Amino acid sequence: MGEYKKLNIKDWAVEDRPREKLLNKGPRSLTDAELIAILIGSGNIEETAVELSRRILASADNNLNELGRKGIDYLTKFQGIGEAKAVTIAAALELGKRRKEADVFNKKQITGSKDAAEYFQPMLGDLNHEEFWILLLNRGNRIIDSFIVSQGGISGTVIDVRLILKNALEKMACAIILCHNHPSGTMQASNADLNITRKIKSAAEIMDITVLDHIIIGQNNYLSLADEGMLNE
């Protein structure tokens, strides 16, 4: 009985090797599966790295954002993906996410809800848990800073309004934007969302700080309470 051998990229015909394809034709010439295949290097006894990568992508509806929501434990369920390869894939997806964040931050100025959503989407869109963030702006609506307030859901955690205002005052912010994500993808403001918006808005007004919006981030979309006329409800 023959000995089984992993199908390594170096054993393929040169024209089929994604690494060589990237060098010769550039990264844009590669499919998502071929890029992931470069990361993992080898498949298993039945699949090449590209075939295995295609199967991993297919399990996430061929959506890199959806794959980014999966954890290490999910990836290691695939034969041929150990912890090291799973960590490599997760790290690559995180780098892509941070690159997008950097592009948005360099824009610096917030001119509407779309800009705010684009700022937070890479940070919150892929999460499987809820996070609540604050974006600090100066008088020209340029970004000063952002910080996380809580994890785990608005209704299940205590939002410290004093901490929010303390940070805003220390950074000399004139306006703030509230933002949290809905991991379920449901784009509907809850009573808890509206209550915390009212609470922070009322407290901020005392300090002459304007709450411009409360953005709810979904997987691929967003809801702006200001755009929907719900900011003053």
C-alpha cells in the first residue's frame, strides 16, 4: 500500500503555483482561494492547498468578511488546517481589516453618517459580540480619537456616561458620535439603544458637547439614528 503524502505547492506544475503566479502577474491576478493557499502552503492527502482553501471559503459563502467572523476553532475543523495555519489565516484577515481602517482614518473628517459608518465598519462589522464605541470630533468635525466604552451589549452592561464625558473633555472634543454593532445583522434600534442615546445626549449638552449621531453597524450595512430622525426620540 502506497504511502500518503500531503500535496505541497512546490510539487505542482509551475504555472499552477499561486506564489509564482503572484510574482509573475501580481497579487490582483490571484483568486481569494489562491491567496489563502499561499498562506497555508499545503493541503491534505486528498486536496491541494487551493482546493482546501476553496472549500474553506465556500463554507463562509465565499465571503472574506464572513470568514473573518470565524474563529480559530472553526478553521482547525478542516483537515489539513492546524492551529498555526489557522492563526496565519486569521492574522492575514485582521491585517486586511486594519488596512481598511487606516484608509478611513486618514480621511479624518466626518461629513455625514456614511463617513462614520465607514470608520467603524472594519472594526465592528465582523464581530460576534456587541461593542459600544465613541468617536470624538473637533469643531470642524475632524476625528480626534475613538475609544471603546463597553462589550457585551447595551442592555447587558452599564454605560459609564461620566467616562465618556471625561474622555471627551480631556481631548477637547466639541462633538461625539455613538456607535455599536448588531452581530445578528438586525438593522433596528432597540429601546435600550434609544434610551442610552437620550442619556448620553442630555449629559453631553450640559458640557456643550453635541451628539451628532448614533450609528448601528451590521455585517454589511448600517443604521443612522440621525438619518432616521430618531436621535431626539
